[in-house]
Amino acid sequence: MDRTDSDFGQRDGSGNEVSTTEARQGVTGTGTRYVLHIGLALAVIALAIIYFVMMR
């Protein structure tokens, strides 16, 4: 069940019910691209080191 657009709603203090997405009031997932790029770079470096050590 996806809870991001549920009908349960959250209260914002004004008496109006707002959806979960509206209640969040922020952007999520912005650091994901950095984690993926850094992880990929580290994996390539590790494989290059292993390759050159095994070729000796």
C-alpha cells in the first residue's frame, strides 16, 4: 500500500486536512545521485586496484 497519497490526511493546525505529500513540505531523495556517483567511482577504483594487483 502506497501511503504517499492516502486518504488519512494530516492536520496542519488550521483545521484543514492535508494529504501526506502536502504535509511533508519538502523535497526527498536529493542526495541519492551523490551516493550513486560516489559508490560507482569507488567500485571502479576498487576493481582497477584489484586488476593491477592481480597482474603483478
